[in-house]
Amino acid sequence: MRVAVVDIGTNSTRLLVAEVADDGAVQELARRSQVTRLGHGVDASGRLDDAAIGRVFAVLADYRACIDELGATRTMAVLTSAVRDASNGPQFAARVRDDYGLDARTLAGEQEAQLTFLGATSARPDDGDETLVVIDIGGGSTEFVIGAGRHARFFTSTQAGVVRMSERHIAHDPPTAPELEAIAADTRSVYDAALPAAEREGVSAAVAVAGTATSLAAIDQQLDPYDPDRVEGYRLTGATVQTLLGRLAAMSDAERREVAGLQPDRAPTIVAGAVLLGEAMRAFGLDTVTVSEHDILRGGALQLAGRA
């Protein structure tokens, strides 16, 4: 079955068109990503900004053309943190549905977590004995999903994302040491409150998905152009994350835009992202995280094709 999934996130709008076989094998036909920053200002105003909405709709027009060209028979648009938090989120979702013909779904945290866990574990061996955490750092929130095999047992959606933390704490370019410390302290407090000690115990591995983790993996390998095959399964150590954080935080925004492996539009938020990932690893006492390209897009594709 040929399906298309659009992920309209706080920081980026992404597309996956794929052929899903009866055994659940996924053949990617198109994958695209554009930084649209839909969540710009939502933390302060509680509303989606008109300019941000316009950026998303311009990208959706291109994605709709790609979907039609490739002949996807089922479509879905998943709307996450920014739309959930915004007072005008329902109106935005209605326009996505009516103007672009996409089955727009504003996901509750539990739904987002289940799809992310399904996508992140879909290509891993089904080892029911290994308890792992999937870390999904987004623009407005970070989701943690804990489970074994293909089954999630615990999830939490925290109000700590790269756009939210950047807007809340960074006022200088490059950011100052106190600003970085403020992001870390705020993030640590949010994570610690959301992750019960009983749920952290027994977690032996972590999979990190979404733009922060994939960008750091690409930067560490100096990938230019970006190569998803070299990012999938790449292992980042805690020491590497801290080294990359120090390097990126010492640069101006303009300098970060020239870094090999980093999509230029992610330059304003990658520093906060590195802090959030480092704090996530600290929360679980893990020194290594496996980066995966397989996330909510793949989970959504499997669900659309009835392979969830």
C-alpha cells in the first residue's frame, strides 16, 4: 500500500511517501523536511503566528503535489505540540484538512508517543528482554517513550523543546555561559519531574529520533551532503554530545549555518537541542544513544497501512 504522512511539528514540517508491504517492510519513495518554525512565539502568546502558518502552508502545497505525483492512496498529517498548545490550533488543523486534502490529526501525547515508539523500533530486532527509551526532541516538547520489543509501557510529553528553550533563555549570539546553564537547569527540572525513578530503572538503551539527534550525528561525521544511511544507527556518546555542544555554542548563528552536516535553518536551535539531548542521557544514566531516522513518520506509515 502506498501511503503519505506529513509531520507538522513545532520546528519543522516533514513528508514521507512510502510503499508498505504486507510484512511491514517500508520502502521510502520520498522524504522531505523543511524548517518552518510553526511554534515561533507560541510559548509566550499561546497562538500560532500568521507568518509561521503561511510558511507551513507554502510547504504543504509542495508536499501535496509530491503526494499526488507518487500516487499515495492514503494520507495523514500529524499535528503535535505547537498545535496542541495553541488557541487557534483547531482552526489551523481544519485548514490543513480542507485546503490540502490531508487527514489532519492533532495527536494527544499518548498517540504521538505510540507512533514514535512504533517507528523507532520497527527496524530493530524484536528483543522483548531489552528495555529501551525512545527520546524525541521536538521544537515545543520532548517525548520519552519506554518499552520493550514493539510495546510501549510508559510515555511522557514534557514542555521542553528546542524552540521553547531557545526563546525562553537565549538572548545573545553566541549564547552566554549563564544562558546555557539556564537551559540545562530548566530542562533538568522538567525532565526530573516527568520521569519517575521507577520508570527509569531497568532502561539499558536509548534511541534518539528527530532533528536534533540526526543533526548531531551528521555534524559528528561532517556529512555534506546529508546521508540518511550513515545517520541511521549512528551511536553518539555523552562525551561527543558535550564536545559538539561546546563547539556549536561558541559560534555565532551565521557561523553555525556553515557547519557541515547541519541544515542551516536548524542553526538557531541546535545549541538548545544539544543541551536537551545531553540532559536526557543524564536522566537515564546512559553514556550512549543510538540515532535513528525512523520516527513518527514511519510509525504513521505503518498505521495507515494497517501494519501497526
